[in-house]
Amino acid sequence: MQGFASIDPYGTEPYNPAGTASSHTRSHMIRTRIIGTGSYLPDLVLSNHEVGTSLGIEPEAVSRLTGIQERRRAAPSQATSDLAAEAARQALEAAGLPVSELEAILLSTTSPDTVFPSTACHVQRMLGCSTIPAFDVAASCSGFLYGLSMADAMIRSGQVKTCLVVAAEVKSRSLDPADDDTALLFGDGAGAVLLRGEPEAGQVSSGLRGVRLHADGAQHGLIRIPAGGSRQPTTSGTVEAKNHTLRMRGAPLFRLAVKRLEQAIREIVKEFGVDVQDIAQLVVHQANGRILDQLTKRLGISPERVCSVIGRFGNTSSASLPIALDHAVRSGKIRPHDIVVLGSFGGGVTWAAGLVRW
């Protein structure tokens, strides 16, 4: 890791005790690159007919309301860490790196294996890379970009050179099948990226340009699981009242998601001097097909430049963005030097946007 420890946390200037910068020291500036992507979806497919029948909703209506045709379900033997480890292995394989080169694991989830230890520690054990730092990030559907931002800071500050960011969810375990606001939407899955710090090669070099994070805790009631924490501990009454299942106020959440995502995307492209029409692929949280449609129209982007996998996998919460990114990369929709914009919105409420030159 020689040459990394002298980089400041924001990657703006190399540390120089003399207080002067030189072309030699600037050559040591680091940019974070995504060098591998991976995803994993469980084998069990749940159709619109299967989820809609108990709710009295026709399959065509489910598709029209959500843009979803099917979603995946984890097997009874699978926990969140099992899905995460599979996605992680795919990202490592895509990067062509052995697990021995991994220096940190950040994992986004709101459906952890256990309250503690962290799901990231379970994944670390499964991958066989003991002693490296591993921890969870809980920012709901925005968790992947929150984790990406933290990993970027760790790399550019010199703490690590190679970092795995995974998002994995088994949301099906916290759904009420009688609640049409949530039962129709959510699926299980995991996505991962492998990050590596590499020397800066000028403004046109590939890598992560920046991630901008936001939150508004005053809107916490729009989507939540009410019980199971210190505010409302588990009792027979909370279980009977189904307070351990996901609850969502769909209409106001939809409106706020579209507004905040559009705003965050416009702000980050402006900050980095990119025109919206320069975006090769827009990869955002796959919450609902109608949200993707609204963003496409509001931003004036052609539909083929907006990555959509929600029809096949449903809303996989924080895993949806890296799953969509992996599919865009593997299908050839993202090519070297493309401008890729990432966006997410989730409970908290939280939202985020990122910009990458691939």
C-alpha cells in the first residue's frame, strides 16, 4: 500500500508537510475504480399470479401498477449472508482478483442474518478472509451508495486499497402477504462491486467521481418496520399485530422519491460539469416501474439509457442498484469511458446520487 497513506481523506491534495504541492506529489493522487461487479438471485421465482391471487388482484394489474412480472424468493435454508457471499464471489471473479487481496467488506442490508454480529462478518467468514474490517451499513434502499461513499473515502485516505461493497436483502421474511402496498413489490437478492484505488490519470481517467448523500429523518414514517427495536421491543402483542412486517405509505413515498431522485441526479451532473444527455446509463434503485418511467420523462433521457431489471426481479431494496449495475455491465450496456449516474431513495428517508466514468 505504499503511496496510499499520504492521500488526504477527500482525495483533493496529497499531504505535504512543507505546505507546497508539486507535479511529483500530485501523481500519487488516487481515484477509486469499480473493477468487478456481481449479483445473485435465488432460484425460486414468484409470479404475479402467485402474489396477486390472495389479494384479489389480477396479474395484469400487478404488472401495470408496479412494472413487475416476477420476483425471487430465498430458499428456507438461505440467509442474507448466503446471497451476499455469492454476489461477492462473482465480483471477485469478474475482477480477476483472489480473495486474499481483499482489505475490507462493507455490507448494506436492512434484513440482517442477526442483530449482531453484523452480516458483513458472516460474509467475511464465508469468503475466508479473516482479520480484515467488515461491517454493516443501514440506510435502507440507499445503503449501497452510502457504503460506496464510505469505501471510496477509505481508499482515498489510504486505509485500504481494495474494498468489497455488497448489498443483500431477504425482504420476503418481513412481508405481510395480505398487505398489497408491499407484498407485490419486494424480492430477495444481492449485488456487489469490487473497488480498487489506482493512481489518478487526469480528468478523463476512469473511476468514481463522487457520491452525494442525503437524509430527512422527519419523513421516517413513510416506510418502516415498527417493532423489534428498543422503541417497541418484541412482545406477543407486537407479533400478533404484525408490527414486525414492512409498512409503507405508497403514494407520498412515490412522489417524494421521484422529486428527490430527479433533484439529486441534476445536482451531481451539474457539479461535475456533465450534461444530462451525456449520461450513457442511468442506474437507479429499482423501486417501482412507474418511478423509473417518471424519472426518464422528467430528465428527458431516452428509455434505452435507463437500466431496468425490475420486471424480472422486483424491488430488492438496497440490493437493487448493484444488481441492475451488474446486469448492465454484463449485457454490454456500459462500456469503457461511459458516464454512468447512480441514484437511490429509501427509508429514513435517505437518498443519494453518484457519478462514475467507467
